[in-house]
Amino acid sequence: MSLTSSFTASTLPVYRNVLKNIIFRASALCLQLAVYNLSSYTAFRSEAYTSFLMFAEGHIQRLLFVSSRGWSRAAFIVLAFAALSPLAGMYDALLWSLDSPGYVVRSSRVNASAVQDQLLTTPPYIAFVANPAGGDVRSIDVDATVTGNLFKSGFNFTLPAVNDLGKGEVVPARQSLAAAGGPRIWLDDEGLSVGIDPVSPIAPRCNLETRDDRSQAWACQTANNESFGMFLAPLGQPLVWWDGAHSEYIQASRKDNPWKSLGTGGNTAVMKQVFTVTKDRRRHTFLETAFKASMLSMFPAPFDNADITKMIRQALSDDFGDDIRTATQNLIDTTIATQANHSSFSGGTFLRQDLSVSASTIEFLNVTNTFDQSPIYAVLRATTTNITLIRSETLPVPSTPLSPCTLPFSNLATGGRVRSTTCDPSNSSPNTTTSSDPGTRFLGQLDASAVFILTEVLGDGGTAQAATALNATGLRWYQDRAAHIDQVLASRAFILGGTRASVLVDVQHAAPALSRLQLLLELLPVLAATVSILLIMRDKKGYFQCSFFAAKAGGCFAPPEIGLEIDDGRVVLTTPGGGVLRVVPGGMALRVPVGSRFSRRDVRKLFTPQHQN
């Protein structure tokens, strides 16, 4: 901000607009007082008492006075006062016109439960970003995107990404990594656990090798006729085991979730979601990130080896400017050899930490025609999935089923609202008995509380060039903001489907404000009024310290009543004591001492040329 703009911009807050109006109006009154005092002082110094009297008259009387006096000093004093006094009265309007913009944005921090009455009735649970304006990723406002359509229009807020996340609580694993078939996060002793789908990422007939109690890996050549099924396998579907006998996926809804299609095939995209798993009174909140980058080349054009190298380096390394690591180079060499052999390849790893599980894959798929096995296109695809437990809590009351069901089932929710259940009576056996208590078959509740999807920003997965399939600028942009997106998305999820009191909300409101220029212009009338008062009080003659009237009367005292009367067709000024000032022909005036007793006849006699003063 330049010096000029900072001087004219509204930066000094005031409490209320009414206070601002009082300040402006007081400035106008001070300026009017200064105009009145200086005009009165000028009239006093000019011995123009009649001009002073005109200050209290209307515009018509002032006009008659000016026209009767011509270009005299007395007329100029009245004319100047008549012009300056109304302008001074409009001084507050001038100050209002200098508002730029007239307010400042103030922020107060509260927890989300305090502003829940401002929430939309049915806020969406998905934030979707695609095709930024002009392809410029800097135009993307993450906070506005993730927090948009959450509160009512006109409610200004930001989520400062400060959450009371609590902590995740796990139990010792009930099965080894090999026996479980993949990594899980174990949540209770009955078998409640959450993990990554152990089937979709792995090619059929590909052996999963357990390296230790925390990692597994696979790498194998696969038949081309199996590639299309692998190509369509969905990514980012957490698998929930309720116990040892019941499990289900958290799937994207085909009705409103774009990840239903983006999660399959050859796109370059990322999906983040905060979801909860509730069993009885225990609710566990997870953050999942699923990333996918792909290149696609139509047969018979192969991928360039340099593009394969760049693609794998970018997809598997946080800093792809470093030297290629040995493991990454081995994958590059394997992929180049697979392309040369016109075959397919699948490789990847599973990792388990105390509160998280993750998977990374590299696939080179030669997709063939189902009927004659002729090649159609080749796909190089890299994926990563991570699921982290971020909060475990005990609810005051257990979750309840949406409706009764004769089979084990769960509630399905999005954005904190239960939409449906997994109950499907058509699959029930004829021997299935209906329980009198519908809750006895209720497993729990799954809630996709908040979802963030980013596509086209990271690249175009339908091209054969690594530079466009996985854009380095877009990838850098995402990596720099991934942690912030996680925090803001978690804030939205807690507001929609979690504990709102755990989320802090910065509420912005416009507060009236002044600029430094307005403050200066407010002080100038005060200074002018002060100077005018001091000028009067410090006059050398010393007797104009109270008013013009006091100066003429010889001091400050309670003034007598002055009235207007018509005497013999003429206007006279009278006082209660009998004093009369009468206008006589020729502009002469007669001063009659207060207390004198004259009859009208005597007064008329005095109005002769020899008695005129």
C-alpha cells in the first residue's frame, strides 16, 4: 500500500456508525461556529452592527440588505456569511464522501457451535476444484473452495485450521499383517478396524510378500487380458471391518460424488476425505488421501523412455529434482522393459504405522480388446493412498439405525446426515428371522463428512507426455498446500459431522472506520473554532469577549426584551422600559433614552430636520 493510499484509506476503527456520524456532525458545527465568530468579529471591527443583525435573518432579508448597500464592506460581510455558513453546515457530507471504503474488517474467534445457527440447512459435503482460470493455479483460493457453501450468505468467516483434534486411540492388532491380508488400523477387541482395500491394487495371481510386521510388497508381470479390469479398479475406497464376520467399503456415491468416475481409469487427480466410523458410542475420525497420476498412449505409439522416467520420478518422489534413488530406478527399468515386451506389470507396497496405513502402486497396463486380444492403448499409472486416524471419542449416546432391518446393516451418511442404509432384504435367507429389536443387527454408521477433489490442476492423464500428464507446477502447488487443505477439510468435517466445539471460526464483520485524511479534516474545524474564540478574547479593545451585543452594550449582562412595533406606518424597536428606536425619513434615526416619557405627538415633533441625528 502506497503512502497516499494509506493516508486516504479507512484504517482507524470507530465503535459505531452513529459515533462516526456524531464526529462528522461535530466537525461541521465547529466549522459553522468558526464562520460565525470570524464573521461577527469582522463586522465588529468594521462597525457594521446591522450586518451582524443580518446573520440571524432569512435569505430574502439578506438579499435585500446586500442590494440596498451595494458594493460596501457591510454587504460583503453579509454575502460572505450567507455563502460560507451553509457550506460549513454541509462539511459532514464532505467527510462522508471521503470514505475509502469507510469500514475495516474486524475478526473475532469463536468455536463453531456458537455460530451453528448460521449454517446452511443442507450444506454440501464435497469441495471440487477443476480447470483454474487461465490454467493459473495461483488463482485457486483453497480456503474459499473448501469452506464455501457452508454458512449462510452474508456470514463472513474463515476457518483458521486450528482444531482441538484430540487423539486417535487404537488397540493391539488382533491379526498379523500376513493373516489380515493387508494393513489395518485396529480400533477395538471385537475386530473393528479400517484399512486399505487389499484386493483392488494387486494384480490377479500376484503374490503379496510380507517383509516385516509393518510392510508388504508385490511386483509381477500380469496378463494383458487382465489389464482392463485393473484399469477400472476404484481407488480410495476404505474398507471397514465391523467384526470378524462383517465388512464393507466406504464408496463414493454415484449421485453426487465425482470421485465415483475420477477414482477409476486414467485420470490425474487427488481426493481427500474425512470420514467417521461409529460403532455403538465410539466414533473414530479418519483422514484419507488418494492420489493418482497416469499417462495414456494409443497403440501402436509407445511411450518415450524419457517420459516414463520423468513420470515415475515425479509420482514417487516428494522432491523430483534429487538424484534418482535405486528403488525408483529399478521401477523405471522394469517399466521400460515391460513396454518393450508388450506385456503388463504391477508393483506396489503396503505400509502400516501406529495410526495410519498406506499403499503405493506403479502399473504399466497394455489394455487389449476383449474379443481378439488386440492391443488398444497402454497406460502408465502411479497411485498412493493414505488413511490416518486423527480422532477417537466417546459419544453421549450411541448411533441409532435409520430404519429397522432383518439383516446386519449400517447407516450411510454424508456431511453428517444419514442418507440411507446398507440393508438389502432381497438378500435375506428364507430361514432368516426378524428380530423384535431392530438395533440388534445394527453394525454402526459410516459418514463421509467432507470430501475435497482436485483435478486438471495436477495434469491431464489422457496424454502420453509426462510434462502434461503430471504438471510439475501443479504438483508443487498441491504439495505446498496439502497440509493446510487437510486442516481446513478437517475443520469442515467436524462442523458438518463431528464435534463443532472443536473447531475455531474467525468471524469477520465490517466496523466503521476513518481515514487519516478524514481525521485531519475533522481536527481543522476544531482548530478554526478555537482560533476564532481566542481571536475574540484577545482583542485589544477587550470588550468583545462575550458577544457583539455585549461589546455595544458595554459588557455581558442579561439583555432586555426588544420588540418590533408599527408606529404611524413605520417600524420601531421598543424595550419594556419605554425606549424606542425609530426609522425616520431620509434614513435618519432617533435614539430615545430608556425610561423617557414622550407622547406620540412629542416624538413626531422631534422628527424634524433640526433634531435628526
